[in-house]
Amino acid sequence: MNSPVYQTVIVGGGFTGLFTALNLAHEHYPRSVILIDKDERFCFKPLLYEYFDGEMDTFQVVPRFSELLRGSGVIFVQDTVQSIDLHQQQVQLSSGNSYKYSNLVLALGSVTGYHGVEGAKENAFPFWTQADAIALDRHLRECLQKAVKTEDAEQRQKLLTVVIVGGGASGVEMAATLADFLPHWYGALGGNSTEIRVMILNHGQKILDGDINDPLRPIAEKELQKRTASIEIIAGAEATAVHSNVVEYKSNDRVNTLLTYTTIWTAGTSVHPLIKNLPIPQEHRDPHNRLLVTSTMQLLDFPEVFAGGDCAAVQDNSLPPTAQVAYQQGANIANNLKAIAIGEDPKNKKVNIRGTLLKLGLNDAAANLFNVFEVAGEPAHLIRQATYLTLLPTPIHDFKATSEWLDEEIFHHHLGPDDMGKKVVQAVELVGAGVVSVLVARKLMRMLGEKEKKE
């Protein structure tokens, strides 16, 4: 007779998976913990735009798992999960290795959803990982370099046109980012920066429609108009095909085309194939095929299995697929795993939504805090950066990244003593949860005070 295996396996190293592992280490979990992810590095997705446009460095946005987990006791395995057997309690890897578990944490997130649009997967650029950011960066630079040498006006326009499919938060953030820094790139090469064209192809009539950032739409629409390059929004447009040099879309029962060499796909996500293939009945999934879990984050049919983040939905509790939700769920899962290990019952813990943050270009953002406090422009940018930096995994990484950000964004930039400046201080104190908010708030208050004294 085989002896029982007291081992927790975490599949997926996104926010939920990584924070579950780190919290288990912090809580001195009495069982071994194995974290499995196909990538070498953790990707802090909300700050991927900052990595893409050069505002932040690699170690800040995509640190190695080995560095984040050093000294934690968590075993990191870089491999691809091939299958999950919930009945045999075993995870099979592509390398041929397999792991038995007493508890399993499913934190696989979601994948880019192309929704059957012809050519989208083959010809559109996703923006989900470090590799995606690098590939898009390389492609755009090549387009700009070709454009500056091209005398054919029509060919040059195709090289300088970017079409973003999807008017949700990701599409809006991408459009704003590109509209700010692409003109600078092209101008530095000697090109006419006014030729840069950034377009959003939006299926709905309004951007951010149905998104958690919906309350920020008026601010977003206003801030998008302030970008270095103008942003064109085509509403009521359904993408029907993506080719290497053209996007086809349907609008008012007519098929139209946009000539471009760069199509970026931000039109939603789909459930991870591994989650889709699990033997979980449809009645125990939500309409998006995500796994339904109890308020303690356990599967209905397999209570030894926990799930969180984008691949799970809590029964009777609709939560947005955001970083702040995922990292809180990671902490909740860790607490309940610890409880089970020491013979206690798992407990419910509410996820607190502090607000929403939307990047709207270089040094620009919008913030909606607790649905009662809105900030736009550079002050919102400071709040967004400070808030996300409080979520960076492990105190050492948090402090290292924060110190560089403070030096660049706060210590070397002027902020006048107006009402908005004071709001930034208040908001950072309100939203922040650690050393970042304290340092930012104190520094801003000191700067404001010194300026007031001089005047």
C-alpha cells in the first residue's frame, strides 16, 4: 500500500500562483510546495506596457522565479504541464516527469482569445508576455526603419499605421502608449512624426463598455485626445479577418478594410486549454467556461483542489479578472491550505476592490478609487505606479524596484503645490499598502511643503 503524499503543487506562476507560494512560505506551511510554470520569469502584466516602452527595466517587470523564490523553500519547476488527472491526483509534464499531490492549486490564468476570426492568431500580435512585448517592439522598429526609407506614400502609410482590435482596457492602454512613443521613435529616425496613425477597432459603440474601468470612460476619452499622435476609434466594428497587410471588419452590414502591417489583438481572452479539458461538468463552470469555486476557493467536485485568478469564478460573487483580485486570492488560498494542513477548517475571506487604474500614455493615467475619488493625468500616473509597486512580489524585489522608481519618477520631477498634488498624497496614502505608499506620500508632502514655504 502506497503511503499518502503530503505535497502541494501549484500549476501556473501568475499572480495567484506566485502569491499563493510566497504566502505559504511566509506562513511556514508544513508541507512541501512545488510551483510549475513554463516560463523562466514571472510577468507583472499590469506593468508590461512600462517594460515595453522603456519606462521600467526587466528586473522590475519580469523578474526570474528563481530570484523571487530564493530562500522561500518553494521548489520551482520550469516545465509545461501536459495533463492534470484530478482523480489520480497527479500532474503530468511535457518532460515526462510527474508530480503527485495532496492539494493542487490551479492558477493557469487565461489565454488570448481569437474567437475564430480568420488569420487573427497567425497575423495579429498578442500582448500577454515578455516574449510578446519583445516581438512587437522588434516589429514596430523594423516598420519605422522601412518607412523612413520609403518614398511610396501609400506603402509608408501602411508601415506607419497600427490597428488595435479591441476597445477594452488593454486596447485603450496599448493605443495610448503607442500614440505617445511611436512619434518619438519615428522622429528620432528623421521621419515625419505626424504620419503615425493609431487606430482602435471597437466592436461596441463605446470604449471600456462593460469593463471594470467603465466609470473612467469620460476621463479616458479626454486623455486619449492629448496623446502625441491622434487616436482614431472606429466604433461598432467587428473584425472578420486579419491578414499580413490588411484588417477586414464589418460595420453597418458592410465589409471594410484597413491597410496596415501591424495589427495588435486585445479583443478578449479564453479559458486555458488545460482548464477546458478538466472533467468538470458544465453546471460547475461559469458562462465563460471558468471553474466555479466555493468562497474558500475550492472546486465543488474536488475540495482538495483550489483555483483562483482568471481560470476560476467564485460562486455568487462576480469579481473582475484583475491583479488585485488574483493576488488577494493567492493569499486566501494559502491561508486555507495552511488551515487544512494543521487540521482546521478553511475560511471565507472577502476580496477588497480598492478601485481601478488605467494607463493612458507616458506619465499619464486615470484612477478611480473606491468609486468615490477620481484622478487623471500625471497625478494618476504616480498613484498607479505606487499602487502596483506595493504588489510586487517579495519585500526585497519591492524595495529594489521602488527605490529606482522613486528616484526617477518622484525625486527628479517637479510637482507644484496645487490641490491635485495634495490629492496625490492623500490617494497614495489611501491606496498603498506598504513601503511604497509611505515613501511616495512622505516625499510628495515634503516637496509640497517646501514649495509652499518658498512662495
